[in-house]
Amino acid sequence: MSGVRTRPRMGTLRAMLVLGLLEAFGPLSMDLYLPQLPQLATALGTSDALAQTTMSACMVGLGLGQLAAGPLSDRFGRRRPLLVGVSAFAVLSLVCALAPGIEVLLVARFLQGLAGSAGIVICLAVARDQFSGAELSRMLSLLFLVSGAAPVIAPVVGGQLARIMDWRGIFGVLAGIGVALVLVVLLVLPETLDPSDRHAGGVRALGVHTGAVLRDRLFVAVLCAGAGGGVAFFTYLSLSSFVLQDEFGLDPQGFSLAFALGALAHIAGSQASRLIVRRAGPLRVYLLGVTATAIATAALAALALLGAGVWGVAGALVGFMLCAGLGGPNSSTLALAHHGVRPPGHVDVLGGPAAVAPRRRHRRRDRGHDGRHDGRRDPGRRPDRLVRRPSGGLIAAA
């Protein structure tokens, strides 16, 4: 019968642990060695700019890989593409650890990003396969917290690992994480997509869905704002180790302390967003976060130009991370408010956690961006599969 789940369902705690690990290993691959970037540049005899490019190469791989991982998981099921991704991640982490020069490291980092993207996309699709309603909302809140916190917590952990190992050792740790994740997928994660629900999809289908969302002006506006915020965020990630260590004289442990304050601020902002979005709605909270981030960025630039010193600059960075955490959780909720009917793998590529809208078989009125019922129906949805569009209530319910 249609709509009857035939695949085994994971328990909530088990799913939280497994999907949280899969969500985190992509960001971990990008940022765990961040405190060691200056030492990496010295050891390989290269420039600071090329050392930073190893982060950019991984980030490009993470982005491009999601374009393939989502549709492939819709076609072949969740486990096989995920196993290929985490296995390749483990092997490529070892290649990074043994890289004789910056050229090999750059190529390996790009491929490592491609492999790591499988965890980011497929864990969201698995969550949608397994859960609905309030359970799905709680799972999405956890995954968004992990995806937001992992890039800023990883350098803190990396700073402590720097006490006992060099940058090659850190890539060895990543290889070990990859092997552990292979075992987790093999032994703990069941296949969650029934063969009857699989479809070929492919580049053409992805192009159709991408064209549909790009015609949505709200999506494009949030996308552009998010791109600007992403540039600022990853500039912070890639340059902070050089600025705080080379310019201000912090050691890797002092850098990790400064980074830890930023990580806590980012988590606090995300959780504050989760609490106030119930009353204010995602649009207002998003605009508040974006405006506050712009103000914090201007304050950071002013303090740096006025020579405020290391802790003045670090304090401004903490303020920037707090504001970024406040607005971030609502961006994909708004961007994909009208696109909940798209296939899970495709939608996860386009919008992240908020794109995974729970499916309902009973009629509900759609919600507007402020979280209130607007009484309108979506004329484009199928009569036998009605979808509740993602709203502030979806993300805030956890």
C-alpha cells in the first residue's frame, strides 16, 4: 500500500547519534586542522595564501559533491552512496597526511570535500525517510545545530590536538574518523529508502528543480544574502588562525580558546533563534540576525583599524558569531517555503535542513512566512500527497 513504511525504523536516540556524526564529518574535514595552517605552510615551504587554499579546495568539493550525492541517493538508496563517500573520505584523509607537497594536498583536499558531501546531504534525506511531524522537527533542530557548530568547534579540538601532533597527524585522525564512520554505516544504519520510492532523477531533474527555485524571488534574495554571509564566515575561518597567531602572537592553544568563545556565541545565537522564532516568526528573526551581523562586521572593522588589540578584535569576532547564529537557522526555512514537494535528495541539495518538510496525508492549510495560516492551498501539489511547507513552527518545535 502507498505510504506504508516497509523499511526498519531507527530509534530516535540511535538516529540522533548516527545522523549527527554523518552531518559533522564534512565540516570536520574542512576545519579540524585550521590551527595548524601556519605550520602547514612552513612545513611544505609554501605561501600562506596557498595554505589557505587547501580550505577553499575542500569547501568547493563539499559544495559540488552535494549536487551529485542527493540525486544518487534518490536513485540507488541511501547506504550505497554513503558507503562510497565515507570510504573515499578515509582514504583521501590518509593521502592528505602523506602529501609530499602542496599540489598533491590541494587535489586531495578537493576530492576529500567531494567525498565528505555525502554525509551532509544523505543524512538529511535519511531523516526525512524515517521521521515526520514533531520527531522530524526535533531531528532537524539537532542536525542544524551540528552543522552550525561543527565548523567552529572543530578548530578548538584541533588546537588541543596540536599539543601532541602536527598537521599530518590531524589528517591521520580524520582518516580514523572515516574508518569509524564506515563501520557505523555498515553496522548501524539501515537502508531507509524503499526500492519502490527510488527514481532516476539525474542532471535533467536537478536542473528542473533548480530552475523552479531560482524563479522564486524570495529564494534568490535569501540565497544572495546567504552567499554574502557565507563569504564573511569562511573568511573568518580561513584567516583567523593567521591573524590571531602571526599578527597577535597567540599560540595554537590561545587561538583555540579565542575560537571556543566564538563557537559558544554561535551556538547561543542559534538557540536564541530557536526560542524567539515561535513568537516573532522566521522572517523577523532572520532580518534581525542579518542586520545585527552587518553591524557587528562594521564594529569589527572599526576596532581592527583603531588598533584595539587581540582581545578587542577577538571580542568583536565573538559578537559577529553570535549575530550570525541568530539569523542563520531561518534562512533555508524562508528560501524553500514554497518548495516542500521536491524529492528529498534534490531538495536537500538546494536548501539544507529546513528543506526536509514532513509529508502529511491529511489536509492542512499552508502557513505564511510569519508562521500563521494564510488559508491558501498550493495548486501545484499532488492530490494524494499533501505537504506541509516548512515554517518557523517546523524548526522551532524541537
